[in-house]
Amino acid sequence: MIQERFWVLVAKKMANEANEQELVELNRHLQDHPEWQFAIQNLENIWQIPAPHKSNEAEDAFMLHLNRCADYQSFDLTEADAMVSGTKPFIPKWVFYAAASFIFLIGLTYFITQKTVSKTLVKVQPESNEISTRLGSKSQVKLPDGSIVWLNSGSKLIYPKEFGKSVREVTLTGEGYFDVVKNKDVPFIINTNSIRIKVLGTVFNVKAYPEDKQTETSLIQGRIEVTIKNRPEDKIILSPNEKLIVENALVESSKKQKMIDLLPAISINKLKFITPDSTVAENQWVENKLVFRDETFEEIALMMERWYNVKLDIQTEKLKSTRMNGNFEKETVDQAIEALKLIIPFKTIQKGNTIIIYQ
């Protein structure tokens, strides 16, 4: 099958044992299925595992995985059988790598074919590809034009099948960090619920969760043009280290006593650098760090819900508006909660996946 052959070619390439014809074949598969590209990236760390020194141990591990695979799904063993036949066969380096990561490969194969649910989901639709990350997870995606997108938890990216040829346009729900390849002839367009971003080549972060009160665009490098959806005549040009904030909430009219769409409030602020390494909080999640600066407890709770895949129920109104600074990297949700208690005392009760917070 195509997918099994794809994994064999990936293994040979990463082990530097693929010939020119096999590399051409692999590139052809990636052109036909660009959504498979990020799966290769997820494997790179696993493929750094050194090959076993004892061939008997390697062969036993390899055969164990093949037997499990035969019980688990249909797999073409023709090439593998040829390599393990005989008493003391020669096993190429790529086979060692394949044996070491075989179970993970099966999971990714099912993940791509949508036979199981994993942390990162890819849905292939007739005219577009959809990549999503569940709560508590993050992923990195390499688009067909070479642009890199990091997706934060609870986010979704949709791009057309023909992406990179005559159009570079995506739709983002949630938070994404973009490193866009320059192409002056084909601008890169990002659509969210409230804004539209046009770039030629740059690095920036977009936070556009529908449930948030604000949509934020933070520019790290380059220049971008932002258009507010319900005020298209206004185009905002951001320079490096600037952050655009657009209010998402509807405003209630005191005269008509009903909800109406008003022009959203917008503001442009300078990004604040974190000493001593001169980084900014807005892109620290890419480095697996949850950083918040002068955020309300209500806003922090929402960030932690996505980060840890839990529900935080703040029942004291005064706590919701309390502003705090902090950062978490390797802390568990319990450790993070205890750290926040050092800033402002409160009590907690946990019921299942929900943590109730009160004073």
C-alpha cells in the first residue's frame, strides 16, 4: 500500500540509505499528500535513537514488532522478510530505526487515515486540508511552500489543496506561530474570525480563540498588513515588536437595549521583552513555556485550561480580576495552582477534571 511504502522511504531517507530514485518517489508522495510532511517532523527526534550494537537483540526487536503489526493491521512484509531470512542476516541501518519506532509509526499511520484519535488530527477534505490540535497538546506543521506553523492547544488550521502554487491562504482558529517563506508574487494570507493578515515573509504570532475577549497579532520580524473584518477600509501596518489587539466582544447599547455590532476597539502596543534573554511572552509557548504578564486570573485560567486540558471554575468574582505575572514550563497543573496560591491566597476543590477555585 502507498502508506506502508511511504514509511519505508522515510526510514531509508533518515538513515541516509535512500537512492536517488527512492528520494524522487518520496518527494512525489509528499507532493500528492502535503499533510504527511508534519508527520515526518514528529519522527525526527525518534530517529535519533542509535542503532543497537547487538544484531541478535535488534533482530528480536524487529521481529517482535513485525509480529505485533501482523496481528494489528495488514502490512506488506515482502521487503522485511527478505532482510530477516537466514541465520545471520545483514540488516540495514534504516531497519534498526524502523524497528525502534515501529509502534509509533503504526499510530501515525492510523492517525493520518483517521482510524484513531491522537493529539494532532489531520482531516483530508476534497478541496482543503485541516490540521487541529486538541487541548493539552501542540504541533508543528510544514506547509507545501516551506512555511512553518506551530499550533497551540485547541487550535485549527485549514489550507487549500493547491496551497503554494497560485495561492497561499489559510484559516486559523486558535493560536499559531508563523514563520513564512518569502514569495513576493504570492502573498501569504491568514483569516481569523475578526481579522485578515497579509504578509510576504515574516515571523509573527496570532492568537484568535473564538471564546477569548481579544484577538492578538504579535509581530517578531518583518512587516504585516492587518485588516479588521467589519472595517475593511482600515488597513493597519505592524512593524517588528508591535502587538495589535482587537476587542472581540459585542457592546450593549443603553438606548436600544439590545446587542449590536459596533466598530471593535483596537490598540497597538510594544512587545515587552523578558530579561535576561530578551524574549517575548507571546511566543514562549512554542518553547513549551506558559508565560503570562499582567494578565487577570480569569485570563490565566483560560490559558491553563488549554495548556493542561482541565476546567478551572473561579467562583469568587474578586479573584477573576486579580492580575498576575508568572511562567510555567515543567510544572504539573497541581504545581501551577500551588504557585499561584503564593501570589494570592485561595482554596480549591477538585471534582473530576474540574478544579473549583474560591476564597
